[in-house]
Amino acid sequence: MLLNRYFEIQSSGRKDEIRFFYKSNRTKYAVTFPYHLADQNWHQLIISISGTRIDLYVDCNRIFRKQIYELDLGSLKNTSSWIGQRNDNQFLFRV
């Protein structure tokens, strides 16, 4: 199965960071937020994107705001959302 990933969120407990990968005009970018998320607790994680601004919220508190290149949303028709491993065989939720 061919998967086109337009944006992706990762958490690294080893490096204490949250990474947001996205595509704009066929170029891939990464935004890194230094944050300790791996503390054995569940958290609410929100990424809000408006134009060229990205906000990261953890447990309803805005942690970071950064400027990014505008996302290429023109070809996001018939997409699905996955939460879990970046692996075609394991995922927690699929919408």
C-alpha cells in the first residue's frame, strides 16, 4: 500500500522532544519542540496550525508557538488519520 504522509507527529522520550513533520510544495520540513512528554502519564497533545503559525499545546497549556512554511493542503482529499506506530501493521486508532 502506498502512503503519502503530509504531516506526522512523533514523540522521543530519549531526546525529550516532540517532532512535527510536514510537506509544503513537495519539500519536507521538520519542526522540533524540546519537551519531556515520556513521564509514564497520559497527556492531551494538540497541534494547531493557522497559516504559517504552529502552536503546541500539552494538557490544554500552550507550550510553544513557531513560524513554519505554509502547509500544502491542496491534495489532502480522501485521507485517513492514524494514531500509533509508524507501521502498517500496528496502530491504536484509525479514522
